Amino acid sequence: MPAKRTIAPGIAVSPLALGTNVFGWTADAETSHAILDGYVEGGGNFLDTADSYSFWGEGNSGGESETIIGKWLAGRSDRDDLVIATKVSHHPQFAGLAPSTIRKAVDASLGRLGIDVIDIYYAHFDDVDTPLVESIATMSELIDQGKVRSIGVSNYTADRIEEWLRITDREGFHAPVAVEPLYNLVERGIEADILPLARARGLAVVPFYSLAHGFLTGKYTGDEEIDSPRASDAAQYLTPQGRKVLDAVRHVAEARSAQPASIALAWLAAQEGVVAPIASARTTAQLGPLLESMHLELDEAELRLLDDASQP
């Protein structure tokens, strides 16, 4: 089993989080349950979802991912071994971070997941129309009520995270323990601000789009059409710089007899402050490289090669 990493006291996670935004969208319930089974059997224990996943799918209204996870959890005896993170602010019925919205949204999430407490509850997107202190007070209140074990922030700028922390320090609210930003080998912008801040304040970094919409799996070359709803997003990285990064990833992967996706995730997991990259699978066949990454430890030369190739 891969060694666990600590996000907060009592919350230890595998070095890869399973992204579940595909559940109820490109993966039906049966497939999603098989993916969850495979992930846990492979040593994973960290599930990342949101109340909004996946309202954009045809016929969906939001909450599909949480509902699928909840049905999978029902009757399982290992709930206490799992770390379940979900988010608030983006569900069509619970948009924003007004106190009343947060209170209604958390109860809805708990109901769909069929659990008593959420391990990490993220503010999904900033809400500039609600005073930050009101949102923070309500999120902190959820910990006191026992509905949430810890809180985090996602898609916030460094300035707004700093403001959140200042308010928390001043008012004595429960501090966030995690930050969920965009970060991968071709998107390294957070290294200028969010990453140093997270390191200084002890916030666990849990990056999303860790494989750059699938680009870092190596299957997107521009030479053939890929059947994936994310193909157009991945194609944006088919630049000279992107190809340079991919060449370096492939070089390390070949030397390691590993998959490119495993190498890209292992590089991310090796960055100081990063606790667990998030990656998703829409089929059980796509799980292999994700699970493989949890057992890979790149050496200094490999890390340096990838780092040099991916510098903007």
C-alpha cells in the first residue's frame, strides 16, 4: 500500500486523489462503481467530488457524482478509512457562498453522499458578492456543528486566500487546511504565488487537472482524432513548449517502463507542499497509470529533466 500523507490531524490520504467529475457524465453508475472499487483496491482512499458534478451533462441537474458515490458507500464497512472531499458554490440550485446557501448545500451533499460528516469541504469558487467574512464564518460553523471535519478553498487567487487567512486569524475561525488549484507540468503558474503561500501557511496543495485534460497521458499528438469530450481542451497544449514537455515525460516513462500519465503525476506529487494530485478515470482501463503513480518515486535527475523541460 502507498504511504499516506497528512492533510490535517486525523486526515491522512493516499498520494493520489480520485477525481469524480466524470461520474454521471462520461461514466455511468455501474462503471463509476467499478472505478471506485479498483481505486480503493489499488490503495487509494481520497475521493474528490463537488455538489455541482456534473450538471453540464445532458439531462443532469447537479449532484450526480455525489449520488453515485453515496450509493457505492452504502453498506461498505470502510467509510472511516476513506477521505471524502466535496465542494459548495457552483451547484445550479446552490450558487455562491451566502450563509443560507452554504447551510442548505451542505445538508444536500450529506444527504446525497449518505454520510454523517464531510472530511474536507471546499469553497469551490470565490463569491465576490458575499462578504468573505460571512462565508468563512459559516464554513467554520459547519465544523462546530460536526457536519464538516475541515475546510479548504478551490479556484481562489493568492490574494483572496491571504485575505481568507487574515480574517480567520483575526476572528478565530477554523482555518482552511487545503487549497485546490490548477497545477501540472504545463500549467505552473501557482509556483509564483499560491504554492509559496501554501507552503508558508501549511496548506495542503491538492491540484486539479493534474494531467492537463489528458494531454500528459501522451495520447494527444495532433496526428489522429481522439474520442474524448476533453480532446479540444487537451489540444490547446499542442504547442512547441507542450511537445517539449511531453517528450521529456515520454523519455522518463520509457526508461521506467511506466506510462506517461504515471510520470506526470509522480512529478506533481513530488513537489513540495503537494499532498495528492487529483486525476480521474472514465473507464477501469484508465485506472492503471493512476494507481501506478502512487508507487513511483522519481529520482533527482528525472525530476530535474522534467522541471527543465517544463519551465515557461
